[in-house]
Amino acid sequence: MGKKVMLITGGAGGLGVATGNKLKDYKIVVADYSDEVVNKAVEEYKNNGFDAVGFKSDITSKDEVKSLIEFTKKQGEFGGLVHTAGVSETVHDVDKIFNINLKGTALIVDAVYEIAEKDSSIVLFSSMMGHTIPPNDKYDEALRNSLASNSLDIVKEFVKDDSSIMYNFTKRGVMLIVADNVMRFGKKGSRINSISPGVIMTKMGLKAAEEHPEIINQMLSMTALGRTGEPDDIADVVKFMVSKESRFMTGTDILVDGGLIPSIKKQAKK
Ligand SMILES: NC(=O)c1ccc[n+]([C@@H]2O[C@H](COP(=O)([O-])OP(=O)(O)OC[C@H]3O[C@@H](n4cnc5c(N)ncnc54)[C@H](O)[C@@H]3O)[C@@H](O)[C@H]2O)c1
């Protein structure tokens, strides 16, 4: 039997590549925004002895996501999805953040459901910042239904034009998507979870650190382990999440932030 297939969106990005590098036992499907970055990532995998193929796909396009899933299905037995594609607040565009981080996630989860099979594992990327947004009936309903035409407007009533807040809301939305999908994936014997990284030094993390060094320094001073995260800190946990070792774990979020969120929550109570 051939290797199982692992689809990695944002597969050319920092956490996508770091995770793929831990998954040599799988055939990797690298999906990302442009042919150029996809081909480069695939070439690197192949040079390192990996079995990898690529497919350009914008995750905000329903048609492109559909084609990506059809391509993935043809590659062999489906092992899972690591959905890292996303943007941070540094794009300074609340609509774009909503569309990519939340609508894109809803689209890919719906599409991947069609090929999910027994023992496959889906890992979505939330963020520790998603843990800072409290539950609320009105915006939670909109976050859960991001594909509905009025959802963005409802969420914007709360976030206004603040890209950082929109980012945090979309990452709460990712956790809600996990909760809403756990039963239907479970009926296929497939698992779905999310991971919430803290500050990780990828291109995305470095850009945020450059724009707001004061915030990063304050976060560092509040982080129990006293350092920012490396991509491998996340990739090792994702490796566990897609493996058999996590076989009874589904419908949950794993916070991997060096111990920052507990400090933020404690501070907020004072
Ligand atoms: N780095 C951090 O500090 C951090 C912290 C918490 C959460 N996260 C989350 O982890 C995930 C990965 O982040 P990263 O640090 O690897 O960032 P990154 O910028 O290195 O990688 C993100 C990748 O997503 C791709 N992408 C963006 N929009 C896309 C679209 N519409 N269609 C297809 N691909 C698209 C980009 O091309 C890029 O390769 C993101 O969802 C991010 O929100 C990162």
C-alpha cells in the first residue's frame, strides 16, 4: 500500500513547511496561493527525499478549493488536512482577514468532508488570540456561518475597522468551526481539531514583531517559558495531532503558546 496523503494548505508558508518536514511518512500535497511558491516548496521537499506534489489554490475561491480536493483525492488514500493558510492583522484589511481566515476555512472544511475517511485527521490553525474573545450569541452565530451574506457585516459591528480584533475574531471562528463539524466527521471515523499557536517566528510572526515591537516585548515578559516559539514547536504538536497517538482526540483546540494566555487572562481579571 502507498503512503497516505496529507494536504497542507499554506504549504509554502512558515508553519506549513515546518509541519510538512515532520511528515515524511505521507505523500504531501502542497497547496498555496501561487504556482511559484508551490513549485519551490515541492522542489525542496523532493530534494530532501520526500514524496510531494503541488497544486495552486486560493482558499477563498470555492471553485479552486473544489479542484484542490479533486486533485488530492486522486493522489491516494486520504490521511488528513493541515490547514495553515491564513493572513495576520498586518494585511490591514478587515474584509480580507475575514475572507481568508474564516470563509476560506469554512470552504475547505466543507470540501474536505467529501474525501474524509476513517482515521483521517483534520487540523485547523486558530491562534492563541482566538482565546481572548469571549462567547457572544450574536457574533458567534455570524462566525459560525461565515459563508452567509450578512455575516461579515455583523462581525464588523463588533470589530469596527480594527484588523487585530478581526484577526482574533476569525481565530475564535476557527474553533467554532471545529465544534460544529466534530459530529459529522466523527460519523466517518475522521477527527477534526485546531491548534492555537502563540507568537511563532515565521515570516508572519516576524512582520507582526516588526510592526509592534512593544506588544511583542510585553507578551514575551508575560510568557511563562520566556521566549517566542519556533516553527518546530508547533510542527511537533501537529505531527501528534495527525498521528494515531491522538486517536481519541477530536473536537478540541490545543493551545501551544509557551504559557502566555494564562498570564493575559490573569492580568485581565485584576
Ligand atoms: N506565526 C505566528 O506567530 C502565528 C501565531 C498564531 C497563529 N498563526 C496561524 O498559523 C497559520 C500559518 O501561519 P504562518 O506563520 O506559517 O504564516 P505564513 O505567512 O508564513 O504562511 C501562511 C501561508 O498562507 C498562504 N495563504 C495566504 N492566503 C492564502 C489564500 N487565500 N489561499 C491560499 N494560501 C494562502 C500564504 O501564501 C502563506 O504561504 C496562519 O493561519 C496563522 O494565522 C500563526
